[in-house]
Amino acid sequence: MNYKVRNMNYKGLKVLLFDGYGRQIPTLLKQLHELGCEITTVNDSKLDIGYTSRFPKRKILIRGCREEIGDVRKYVENALQNNEFDIYFPVLERSTDLMLTLKEEHKLGNAKLICAPRAAFEKAYDKQRTMEICMKIGVPCPVTKSDDETLDDYLKKAQFPLACKPRKGSGGAGFKRIDSREQLYKYIEEGVIKIEEYVIQEFIPQSDYQYGVYIMMDGDSKPIYTIPVQTCRWFPIDGGPGCFVRTINRNDIKNYAEKLMSELGWKSFGHISFIMDPRDHTPKLMEINGRIPAGIKMCDYAGVHPVKTMLDLFYGESLKPIDYPIPEGLCMRYSHTDVMWFLKSPNRFKAHPFWFDFRKNRDYIFSWRDPIPFFSYAIEHVLTYRRDMKNRKH
């Protein structure tokens, strides 16, 4: 049931893979390795997945690159001048923005850049613009304050609680639940919330499932494949990234995702997040991920070869849509936080699917072919656990 791999040969092509600390990296490394590419990773720490993995040929260490992109830019500009790489593969938003900037400065030469176009990327990265597009084209989303609307006018029609989150960001960092007008104005006065930098919208109770869609769009912004998944558990338990997802047949969510990405003019791989509103049982869009998500491994599990498809797209190979359904019930577990969910959740023995059911399960990071990154990632995040939880505190 695999996607038909075309004959384009990528063996020996030199790839620079960014953001070696991300959960996405194991799958990207595995697939690039299987294609015969020579991989160099950019890493912040010797504990990063991109550093501890057996697949990269070279491992570049740039301390502090998670927070500051300047030294990465210097390295990349030097690599471009020396024609060191055939393919540049950014993963997270900051590296994607950097590479799009270098492309606009006409510094890429003949090298291929694997990411969505600038215009689509910026609309997706800015949650405010995403919500306004959704409201325009009829994709359900939370009632959101628009840029041309005053706060007082919005509050006249809004009901508390509200959700406030950075226009640009991911993973729940900076999210605030606002329960009263007084609390909102207090946060604004103290500078915790800056109106011009935050999305203000109705709060959707996180008491039902969340949903996501992994989608590949061709050069004409038409879908090649669309894989809806149900997020069954997340951590922190009061709202955070998913730690257990499974494939599910939801044509409504699939159609919303395809409509939105087509409107954006998206090309390449993308991920869209929805939350089920328990008040009206409507899936409402939360965000588009401008980055490559960790869930790209689900696509590999489902047999659609996402990295090969992305390279085919940017090397001008024709792509044929997949016209068969993805099997339901394929499960992906982020074991590091799923264990935390089990320890913290009062519903640990009532989870559905059952927490101890490991049928059709795969882990986002672990692989028997490359096991060390699972453990280095665990050590790295034990050391940063308190800081990460503070950033996600609501």
C-alpha cells in the first residue's frame, strides 16, 4: 500500500539538515539516509538527535542556535559561497525564515530549498492572519479579534474565558487563559500581553479530542495526500502538544485542511491543528505549523514517503495524488511526555485507547536501527523540564 516511488536518484546528494534538536529529525534522517543522501546536521548540543544519530555523515555544532540564528547564518552563507550542499532542508520556523531570506537575496545558486513559498509560510506562521483567512473562506475557527477591530469592540461580542497566545510561536508557549476583563487589562498593563503581538480569541474547552492533518501539496497547491489524525492525549494535561495520536477517517477535517492550504497557495508538506469544540461538536482550526512536525513519522508509517515526495516536488518530478484511504488506527506515541501524562492525569486508567495498549504503536523518536537519540533526547529534556513547563504555564 505504499506511495509509488519514482525513479529520481538522490544518491550522493549533499543535504544540510537544520534544527538537529527537534523530534522531527529521526524520521528525516532515516528517509534521507534511505535515499542515499550525504547528510550534515546543524546542532545546538552534543545531546541533540542530529548529533547522536548514526545517520549523518557530518555533525555541525553551533552552540546557542536554538535561540540565536546569527551564527547559523554565517555558517550557511559560507557553505553557499563554497557550493557545499545540493539541498538545504530547514525544519523549524526560524531556520525556514532564514533560508527563505537567503533565497530572496539570490544566494542559493543551484541549490534546492525544501520548504513552502514565503507568502504561504508567513500567512501560516502568523496565527492572526491564519484566523482571518479561515473566517473569510468558511473554515471553522474560534471567534477572533481582528486587526482592524478595537479591543473594546471585540469584548462587546466576546464571552469569557478568552485565549491569548502569541501570533508567532508553537507548542503552547506564551498561552494565557483570561477569565475576566480585569485580568485581561491587568496583563496588558503589565506587558504580559502585547495586543499587537497576540491573538485574542474565544477559549475552546480542551475536554474533547484534538485533531491534526498532515498534508502534501503539489506545485499547483493541490493535495497529493491528506492524513487526518486524532490527538488522544497531550501534555501538559491542561493543554499542550500531543503525546499520543492515531489515524482516523474524518472527511470534514480533511476537506477543511485542503481548502485552507489551497487558499494559502501552499506547496510542499504541512500540518494543520484543530480542536473539537465540545459545545457545538465542531472541529475548529487552531494553527498551521510552518515547521515540519514530528508527526511526519506518521506519514512514513502510513507508507507515503514524505521526504521522497518533497524532493520529487522541488526537483520537478510529477506527483500523482494518492486515491486510496489511509488505514485507521495507526498510532504514534511520544513516550517521553506520554509517561508524564500517565503520572499526572487522574484519567490514567480510563484513557481511550488504553494507555497500556501498544498494538500498532510506534514512537516518534525511537528506532531499533538508530536507538541512541531516544535516550540522548530524554537526558536533554530532563535537564530542561522545569524551564519548558514554565514556558507553557497558562
